[in-house]
Amino acid sequence: MTVQLNHTIVAARDKHASARFLADLLGLRVRPEYGPFVPVEIPNGVTLDYMDTSGPITTQHYAFLVSEDDFDTVFDRIRRAGLTYWADPYHRREGEINHLDGGRGVYFDDPNGHSLELLTRPYGSGG
């Protein structure tokens, strides 16, 4: 059996602005609106489908595995945007990155409070 994650819905106050926020940081493209969704496709084929909601937004966590070079590029965009970032998911080590498993990682929030993470090595991969 072959199973792959195809898409997930991301709740947002402004689906267009939220999709643009992620796409701009990660260097991705916002795809044309599809029904109630504004999709951002990740290079592995998974789509984050942003959808407006007026109700409470439950914070979700989205982690993006990137190369060392891409980490440098995206991390520079995070700093230039003036975003607060942390080395840990609990937001205790502000202004730092982590070096878990011999790689680098950083956490930051999107405009809806979702916790976004960049990492260069999957957890448990060594180092």
C-alpha cells in the first residue's frame, strides 16, 4: 500500500494574506483559489489549503525540512521581516536557533498563531 499526505486545511483570518506570508518566506507560489481554499503547494506535492474562518483558530504546528542553503535564505527572510523566532517550540529561547541532530532549526509564528518550524535534519537522524 502506498500512502502519501496530499493536503491539509489551514484555518486563517485572511486566507490570501496567510498563504502569501508562507509562500513569500519559503519562496513558493500561491496557486489559484480553488473553491474556499487558497493553496500553497510544497515541493513534495503536499498542499496547504488556507481557508477563512470566523471562529476560534486552534494553533497547529507545521514543520518544513529544508537544505542548509535554503535554511540560510529563509532565515534571512524571517529576520528581514522582523519576525520573532525561537530555538524551541515552547518559545523560551527567543532570538536563537537550535542545532538538534547536527542540523539547524527555528520556530516562528504565522499571522494566525500557527507555529511554523524550519529544520535541516529530521529529528532522530543523528548528530
